[in-house]
Amino acid sequence: MQPGLFVSFEGIDGSGKSTQARALADHLRGRGHDVVLTREPGGSDGAEAIRRLLVEGDPDRWSPETEILLFNAARRDHVEKTIQPALARGAIVITDRFADSTRVYQGVARASLRPLVDQLHDLVIGLEPDLSFVIDMAADVALARGLARDSGEDRFEELGLGFQQALRAGFLDLARAAPERFCVIDGARASEVVARDVAARIEARLHG
Ligand code: ADP
Ligand code: TYD
């Protein structure tokens, strides 16, 4: 058992995860909590180096199997160097994406690879968030928001609207299958409204 609290934000590209993860970190720090805000792929020096291999370049740069291995390599480093130490000292860890992204992105792109995703997770990660927010919204609106950022990290966004729609359905399926861990949030509202909704759910979890 971990003394801290492990929270993830999940959802399709451009849905507002980073915005909401930051807002929740600010909210909780304002209330005196020790908060570590982090992200995937990345969140530790080694994982950030692997991130560049994953988010830049041609959509078909890696085979699906290689891609799954790279995400797990990055995640293992992130867990060892950043997440576990923070949870062990009792911090609240907020991560912008975690293993559900691999289940959905790599599982949806190649559904036959979901067993490999699950086996690798059990073998080398074996950690789940205590609470996962799915920021849910229509894929076309999220895609326009994401591409408007012009971040140079659009390898997955470039797979198109149909892919983002399938991802949205994938996140909602995961949430339905594990309602005790997931909280689906309507991300189509103004960001302050979404943030208030998220903060209320966290407060209920911390004090409820
Ligand atoms: P994600 O991390 O899910 O890709 P971001 O938080 O980076 O999403 O948001 C994507 C873009 O949409 C950013 O330019 C951000 O400022 C904007 N954005 C985030 N939340 C909202 C919102 N609720 N309404 C309108 N625009 C938003
Ligand atoms: P991220 O920086 O969160 O992208 P965005 O801000 O656009 O949501 O993640 C980079 C990309 O990596 C994103 O398109 C989703 C993808 N990804 C996977 O395919 N599998 C994974 O396990 C993770 C963590 C991310």
C-alpha cells in the first residue's frame, strides 16, 4: 500500500488533460498538499528522452510492438524515479496520462495487441492510479484544439479523426469496466468549470 494518492488524467489528444492536471495541482498546493505534477510519455530524465522517440516523426516510424516496449520502458523509469518516491513520502502524484493511454492507443490501433499491453503492464509496471479522470469530449473539437497548438508533437494526432473517435470510445469502455477507479468528466465546458468539477471530485475522495 502507498501512503500517497496517485491520480491520472486520460483522454484523447487536445481534450484538456494538461490544462486540468495543472489546475488540480495548483488547487491542491493552495490547500497545502505536497503535489508532484508529471506526465507521460516522460516525467523523468530517461523517460523524457524516450518521449522524443515516440511523439516526433513519421506515424509509422515504429512497429506497434516496438512502440509498446518504448512506452513501457519510459513508464518503468517514470515509476522508479518519480512516482514511487513521491508516493512513498505521502505526496499526491498527478500524471497527465498513464497506462490507460497504452491500453487505449496501442490497444485500439491494433486490438490484437491488447494482451501484450496487459502482460507487459503486469510484468514491468504493476501499478494503477487510485483515481483516473477521463476528460471526455467530441473528437473533432479536441483534434482542432490539439493541432492548433502546433507543438511539433503530433505523431498521433496525424492519424486522423476516425482514430481519435475510436480512442474516445476506448477510454469510455475502460471507465465503464472499472467505475470505482474512473471518473468521466465533460471536457467540452469552459476550463474553469471543468476544473471546479475535478476539484470537487478530488475533495470528495480526500475527505469523503
Ligand atoms: P491535452 O493535454 O488533453 O492535449 P491541453 O490541456 O493541452 O489538452 O489543451 C489543448 C488546447 O485546448 C490548449 O490550447 C488549451 O489551451 C485549450 N483548452 C484546454 N481546455 C479548454 C477548454 N475547456 N475550452 C477551450 N479550450 C481549452
Ligand atoms: P501527450 O503529450 O499527452 O499528447 P496530447 O497533449 O496531444 O494529448 O501524449 C503524446 C502522445 O502519445 C499522444 O498522442 C498519446 C500518445 N500515447 C500513446 O500512444 N500511448 C501511451 O501509453 C501514452 C502515455 C501516450
